[in-house]
Amino acid sequence: MLNDEVTLRKLEILCSFVRTGSLVKTADELKLSSVSIHKALHSLEVGIGCPLFIKEGRHLKALPPAIYLAEASVDLLDDVDRVLKKTRAKAGVESSQIRLGSMYSLTANIIPRIIMGTKIRRPDLDIDLYLGSNEDLMKKLTEGNIDAVVIAAPTNHSLEGIEMVPLFEDQLFFASSKNNKPIEGDIDLSKYESEKFLTLQDGFATTSGFYDAFHLAGFKPNVVMKVGDIFSLMNMVSGDMGRTLLPGRVRALMGDAIEFTPLLPKYQVTQRIALMYLQANESNPNILALAAEARMLHRKN
């Protein structure tokens, strides 16, 4: 059973101490004195009721039970932090910071516009940007680790409890280097079964669309390499290392080095780009400003 000696703050101190291995570094990290850190750790040891530390000379060393407790407490503290944030969001208590997730391909156009427009609406707001794959960002959103995402709306994920503001629709194009561009005006994918292809790693919306298009063509593409971001992928395609399928929104980035050719209608794959956030946060003024800017951009598009 818990007692007055076991608190979340002391568990936070323990996590820092186990991670840094030093009273001084823990004190610096948490803006406390070394004496306060030592007292908190000793008090936690009393409250737990088993040895957690041993002195080696003038230094304090964490024993295996302390290391286990610290590792388990990381998830506990994250859960508590998530609950508190959702509680504040339900109460409409605003923060001066928002964590926004985005796919890499949106950072050249739509994301700067959203951020600038939202900052005009709320000048004191700090926006932290997190980049990643559709799958990774969706996971972070549902777990409460970021506040909102701008991604391709997933078709294989439950959107229960999630609010969505559409931004625009995008199509995938057949992408080749300018030195090896196709002669036809619309691509029949079924004729490229022996071609070498590059793509993004699993979890990206463009990767899912890539395989969906080839599924419609009736064969599995010969993928010779997968990369971790769309900019690397475009550089490799421009260097004639292979072909790929790219969303039209990145054409402005490397349209002088990559040929974007439409697919025949029967192979076309549409991405629906949207701002998404938890319904639990819909009364948060920062989220409201972000959503309002997204709706304005949607009307312009």
C-alpha cells in the first residue's frame, strides 16, 4: 500500500537519479539542491520498505530494486502526465504550448502556413513540431504525446474520439528521374512489373498508397530499397536509382529533377490530408485556433 513517503515527485527524482547516476546532475536537472535529492531518495527508500541504494565511498549507487522501480515509474509518470493534460483540456484550461505532428512531405508548404496563421491568431503560442510517419504520429496522438497531427487520414484506424478537419486531397504520381522519364502521358503500372522501385519504410501513408496502387495493377513491385524520409527518396529517384510513386504536393520541391507522370485512372490512389486531434481537446483554445486556421486553408484549397 502507498504511504505518505511514496509520492510522484519522489518517483520523478528517482527516475532522474537512475538515469544520470549522480546526485549533482539530478539536482541540476530538477533545479533542487543535492541535499534535497538525497533526502527524497532516502525517504522513498523508507516508504518502499526495502534497500534501494548503497553508498560507495562518497557516492550513492542504485541497487537493482531501485532500477526496476525507476523503469516502471517512467510509464506511470507518463500516464499521470497524460491524465492531467486531458483533465486540463476538458476544463478548457489553456497552455502557451502545443505539440503538432506532421508528415515530412507537408513541411514545405501546408505546415508553415498553418503555423504562421495560428501564431497570428494566438501570438504567445509556442508550437513544437514533431515529424514522423503516419503510423507513428497517429500512435502519439492517441496516447496523448502530441496534441494534433496533420497527416493522411488513415483508412485502417478507428477514428472514434478523434476530430478531423479536412485540408485537401492529393494523388500519387509515377516518379522518375528526368534522364529516364516515361514517354507515355498516363502510366499503365501493369507494364512496369520488371522495373526497380524505391519507397519509404512501412508506416508512411505514401508507402501504403504505393502498395495499394500496385495491388490494383495485379503484381508486387520489385522494391530494391526503402528509406526513412521522403526527401531522401526524392534525391535517390532524381539520381536514377529507381522509380517510385510520390504525392503531387512534393512536385514543387524537385520538379526540375523528377518527372511526375499521372497514373491511369484505374491505378490512382487518393490521400486525404487532414488536421486531427482528440475530441477531449476540442475546448482547448489553442486547438480551436489551429482548427480554425485549417478550415480557412481548406476553403482556399
